[in-house]
Amino acid sequence: MRSTKSVCPECLAVIDASIVEENGKMILEKTCTKHGHFKDIYWSDPKQFRRFERYWHDGSGVMNPSGPDGNCPQSCGICTSHKTTTILANIDVTNRCNQACPVCFANASASGYLYEPTLSQIRAMMQMLRNEKPVPCPAVQFAGGEPTMRDDIVEIVKMAREFNFTQVQMATNGIKLSRSVELCRQLNDAGLHTVYLQFDGVTEEPYIKNRGFNALPIKLKAIDNCRTGGLTSVSLVPTLAKGVNDMQVGDIIRFAIKNMDTVKGINFQPISFAGRINKEERMEKRITISDLFRLIDEQTEGAITADDFYPVHFVVPISHFVSAEEGIPNIEFTVHPHCGTGSYLYIENGKIIPITRFIDVEGLLEYVDELALNGDKWIGKSLGKIKRIGSLISALPRYIDTSKAPKSIDVKKLFIDVLKEGTGEA
């Protein structure tokens, strides 16, 4: 059992909570003095839950927090209790939307008021993010509502590039992109890096349940227009719910592979229960990250398994290495170990090759961390920068099996380039 803090889902008061193993699942339990006992599935696989916990890294937080501790987490901004700097900031540029999705966590249409910050307010938000110390926030995503409802969304993207964000994203349902190649061109010219596209499946049924109508033709046309307009980094974002689209996980992956000239990633998001959804639907549709692992394994016939995935903070050793090389702090992905997960896939002759099949990622990143944290002791501080890279290049054959790697890439060069460019570019 592990103790933690949570909030009452009724009054949002901060309360004690416990994470326990029960009937082969990890369960979160908590009791509010006013609203009683609550219990829900946290992770469906205790083995994977513990594996992810092994790589826990705490960051040092920000040196210039927005204020002292108080009313955390509801309205403290980033106070001194937060262990991670802002990695990807979401800025809601409007709560207007041209859909009324039954599962919308933003509850955009039902709020009863208009939220739409001015350009000067958005500029101030981005300035605050870039002022964070010791590391400025490197990435921003514009969301809503539906950000393309604003006529000045192109200007907002240009503004973000003026602030030198290394990644500028826009979360969208794709309706306006599907109607205008010109809008896609304008966003590309303005410097948009990634279209974060709502994409629930490859047939009409998931859209009817999640969105209230068949939105699949809109998604396909939006992807085609992005391709034509030069926006060739689209990330598909399925809202995953049991009985809705959990049977299409493999098909979504295969669709992305077929369209990988434009689609560069998939971000599966288990359905959020913070908006328009009742308790009965929550229990019926609850799906966890470890459920997703099982679905991917089954629906790709073992081409991708749970062991090909690692928590987001697994790459923190790369940050340590880059910081040691540059002599300045670097962005660290020190998010909670059970918050998210990822893997990289290569496709060669139609075959899926997860990066873990040809790189000993655990051994390699452990060695990278040792070089970063102890390299000066081993090789002397004055020659540390030169010898650190040299030592890593010499060690790479121990961790990379080139016979199993895709023939179309130079894996060793790719990894060295990642370290030289830093985690922002990576």
C-alpha cells in the first residue's frame, strides 16, 4: 500500500488517499468527511505499475514560482510544492467550439459564458512561460474549446514562434482544417509544428458515440489538407473508451503507419471523467494505461508489447547528459511515473520494429546517467566534455544490436545527434 494525496470528486477538497492492490488491480481509495468513500481503478496491471515506479525522478521545480504554497493544486499556479518545470503548456485560447461532444472534458458549450483571452493576454501568458527558471518552458499547445474558432489563430501561432518555443502545437477537431487547405498553409507558414488531431477510430461508430455524429470523413479530409498545406506533423489523439473504440487500437496504429508521411505519432488518451459523463458511464467505460498495453499487444499480434513502453520520465538521463555537456540546466521530464508512457516505432518493409528490439534502452540510459553525473570524477573536469562524448561513442556497441536495427537509419549517429541537439529537439 502507498499513501498519497487526492481530491474529493464532489467538493475538490484535498484529502488523504491510498493506492492498494486488490483482485489483480491497483485501486485508489479515498474518503471525504463530507461526501464519503470513493474507490476506482488506478492501473489494471500491478506488475507494470511497479515497473514504471522504478524509474521515478523528482525534479527541482522552478526557481521563480508564481507564489507561495497555498490552495494547491486548485489555484496555486506553480508553487514551491511542484517538482517539475513546465514542459508543455496548454493555453486555452477560447471556450467556443463547433462541436458538442458528449465526452468533452472542457465542457465548452455548457459553461454559460465566453472565455477568450486577448492577444495581449496570450502574449503575457507566453512571456511568463518563457521567463520560468532555471529552464524556460520549451513547448506550447493551443487548445480550447476549438482554437480555429478564433480568426486570429494564425497570428497567435506566429507570436509563439517569436517567443522561440521549440514546439508549437494546436489541438483541434479538424473541422476548419478539413474545409480549407489555405488555412493549413497559413498555419504552416506561421510556424505551427504539430497538429494535435482528435481521431477516435477508423469507422463511423466511435465518432457517433464520442462526438454525436460521424466525423470520420472530416478527419480524413483534415489529414489530406494538412498534407497538401505542408503540415506534415500530425499527431492522432483518440479518446479511448471501453465498448466504443478499444477494439480499434490496432487499426488506428495501422492507419498511422499507412499515413506516416503526415502522421508522426498517436497519443491515446483514456477517457477523462472531468466533464460531461455520469457515474454509470464512468464505471462502464473506465480504461487505464495498462489496459491500453494489453489492447496494443493483442491487436498487433505481439508486434508491440507492454515492455516496449516506458514512462515519460525514463529519458531524464538524457537531460542530465545534455546539462553536463552544456554546463547549464536542461529541461527534465520529471513527471509522475504513472502519468503517461511512450515508445518509438520504426517501420521497414511494412514491419513494425519498436526501438526496444534493437537498443538495450535501460542499460544505455543507465550508462548515460553515470557519465553525466560521475563523468568528471572518472575523466577529469577539464576534458570532461570531449571525453564524455567519446566514452559514450565507444560504449554504444554494447547497447545497440545493429543486426536487428532498421537498415534505413544509422542508429548510433541518431542517438549522438539527439544528445548533441538536446532534449528540446529530441
